[in-house]
Amino acid sequence: MCSGKVAVVAVGGNALIRSPGENALEQQYEAVKETASHVVALIAAGWRVVLTHGNGPQVGFILRRSEVAKDAAPTVPLEYAVGDTQGAIGFMFQNALSNALTARGFSAIRVVALVTQTRIDPNDPAFSAPDKPIGAWMDHETATRLAKTQGWHIAEDSGRGWRRVVPSPAPLEIIETPIIRDLLAQNILVIACGGGGIPVWRDSDGTLIAAQAVIDKDRASALLACELGAGMLLIPTGVEQVAVNFGSPQQRWLSQLSLTEAEALLQSSEFGAGSMAPKIEAMLTYLRAQPQGLGLITTPQGISRALSGNGGTRFTC
């Protein structure tokens, strides 16, 4: 276990795209810079940070470009596309965090983006039931046409449109956890588990073999937090607090949830399957393994307030 306070911060890939028209890399970098400025508040509060990130839209963009250019260049397999996003998004966060740390007087803290593999079960039932949305949102007509012409699986995503879906097996082990632990001990801010980690399975002789899938970054982040013995799992999202009856006249914001309360709400299907539910599941996984830990869900802008107990939703045992 790492000494000192370790926080795992799980930033969604959708958070890099502030509106449907802002998906260019330069625009994504501006969103990364904003998030990075708020993450530095954790450093100022004495936390050692591991930042993880999603890649749903970005990995879909890579695959679509690959399919469009297939007559001129070899196509990119899904697992390699995940690796590509780890490099590109990892660079953006590494650069933005380094600059933000320097601006706040923490230039001694170095930042590194680590290509990360996540072990999965090759027989996971997710491979026969793809459900992880990737890429851009589309209307039903466009999605249906691409499903027929490209062989995609598609699904409606949280009322925002239709998207391509791919297998999303459960994470079992973060292969690079020992390296992440060593880097933290050297006062390095680590960017890891991009896109949930590149999915791999271990053959009988110990060989790691890549799988064509995308792992949910919240589930992978919770697993990493457990393996590190982290003191906090923080999931920045689009709302400052978790709500019950979200979007209805009876909507109520929650400043705190116990493990028991969160389990009951999750079992009653209170939270959206493609939005808040995976985050609540991640908090439950983390707190069951780390009962003394703290879980926080808030916006990037609300991180400082949530740390001081004046915002966000706090999850405790």
C-alpha cells in the first residue's frame, strides 16, 4: 500500500467534449485544461493523485476514421484504438496537469501517463452481449444504416441518441498497479487506466493476450483504488450531486449516502444504467474493500467545495 493519502480521480471521456460541436482535439484539450486546474486542488490539500479517464467518444472516432480510410490504410483493431486513446488523452492530461501544477507552485511534482493493461476473463458473458457505448451520438436512421453497412451493434444511450456498442468485460486486475504504486512513492502524479485499461487475458503459460473490448473506466478505477488502498475515489461528472427522481418534479439532491442506502437505491433502479448507475456501482465496490475510505461524486468545478464538505455527494460506510 502507498503511504500517505492517495486519491483516484476518474474523469469521463464525455467530459472532454463540452458540447456536440466541440469534439476537435484542440477543443478537447481546452476541456482537459479546465479539469486539470481543479484536480490540482487535491494536490494542494495533500493528496497523491492517480488520474484515470474514459475514452468512449474518442475510441469511437478512431475506429470510424479507420473504417473510412480502410482502402488506403490498415484498419485499427479495437484494443489498439484503446491504446491510441491512452496516448493521446494521456498526453493532454500530462501536459495540462504539468502546467497547472507549475502555475500553482507545485513544479516539483512530476506527471506521467502510463500505458495500462487490465486483465479480464476471455469467457466473460459481455463478449456475447455488447453494451458499452462508444463514438458519437447519432439519430436512429444513421445508426441503423451504419449497423447494416459496418456490422455494428447499436443501442439507444441515455435518451441522447444512438451509439455503437462493444463488449465491456469486468476488470479483474490492473496489471501495472505495482508500477503505479512505485511512481506514487516518488511524488509523481500518475495518469493510468485510460479507457479502463487495454483489456488483456492471461494464457496458461502466463502470456498476456489483448482482447477486443472496452472496459468501463468507473469499474476499472474502483478496482485500481482497491488495489492501491486509496483513501479516496473521486468521480467528477456533469452534476454536482447525485439525485433521486432525477429530472422529475420530485427530484432531490443528496449530500451524503451510506453504503446501505446506495445499495438500496441501486437495486431499486433509481439511477440511469448508462449514466449514474456505473458510478454508484464503482463507489460500492471501493467502499466494500476500503470501508475507511471516502467516495465523492461532484463536478470538476466542485472538487474544492466537496473536499471541504460543502458540496458533492459523499459516500461512506
